[in-house]
Amino acid sequence: MLAELSAAISSIKATSDIVKGIGSALSEVKLNEIKLDLQRALLEAREALSDAQAVEAATAARIRELEQEIVRLKDWSVERQRYQLCDVGRGGFAYLLRTGTENGEPAHWLCATCFNQGRKSLMQSKGNGVGNRSAAERGLDVTFACDTCKSSFQAPWNVNPASYAKKQALETLGPGERCDKCGADELRLQREEADPVFGDLGGRRQFLKCTKCAFETERIK
């Protein structure tokens, strides 16, 4: 009887241990599931944070680009006022510095196509394609081309930025205007620049001087 009771107690104890073992196992499984869920949530949070940081960085970069573009457009608005479109012959057109706005720069032509797209690109002389003999010797046209957009035109052999600028300066000089001080027709344009107030609207400020009495004046064109 005692032996059977002892066996029964042993069986009950064993069953209890098994139940406890099962409960412990179930708890570990649940804990592992919770751990996996937590790890998954942390991973998703990290990914979401990374995406947010990437979006923030891209937005900041775009803002910087737009700010730089605004500055460039403002600068270009002023810069383009220094140039005027010129017919260089043979159906070709280029932009040339206005008389009085050179600021020490040598005479040059800018590509009309690039200029109208908001950028400066020089028209480079490509010669006349006849080797060492000059265009003047044969009276041949000279090809000018833009290395940026590949636009090109031909100009008479004796027409180049320097000669065109000189011709333009002489035409600008003209007979002179009547001087308000001495009355002589010697009031001449000295230089021209974008007006600080009306420049965005195309306003130009001209500085004139009388070559006879040295009287100086300004006006907005």
C-alpha cells in the first residue's frame, strides 16, 4: 500500500513536472514570438527612420538647388543686359557686348542658341577650311561654332567680334548729342549698365560726357 501510494505520489509529481515543463516551454515559445515581433518592429522603425532621413536629405538638397537657381537667374538677368543680338552676316546671329559694358573683357560673340537658354557659350573661330592660306587671301567666309551646342554660322572674312565691336562703337558714337552746358553736339555715351532699380524690366543707365566741355550726365534708357 505504501509502495503504491509512493508510486502514485511519484506519478503525480512526474505529471506535475511534465505540466510545468510544458508551461515553461509554452512561455519560452511565446517569449520568442514576442522577441521576434519586437525585433521586426524595431527593424521597421529603423527602415522608416532611414527613409525619412533620406527624404529629408533629398528635400534639403533640392532646396539648395532651387536657391542656387534663383541666384543664378538673378545674376543672369543682370548679365544678359550687357549683350545685344547682332546680325553678323550670311544669315548668322550672335550676341555681342554692348558698348560701354566690356569691363575689361575682349570683344567676343556668344552663341544665340545657348544665350536664349540662359547660359554663356563663346562662338569660336574654326577657320575657313583651306589650310594655311588666310581667308583674306581668298575672300572666303570664316566658320564660327559653339562647342557646347554645336551651332555654327559663317561670317565674311573681315567680320569678327573685334571688328564688329569697333563698328558698333563708331555707330554708337555718332555725331554726338547737344550738350546741356555748352550747346555743342559733343555729348557722347561713355558707358552703359543695367539700372539698379529698373534693370529687371530692361532699364539701362547711360553715362554721357561732352568731349568739348567735359560736362557729365546720366539718364535711364
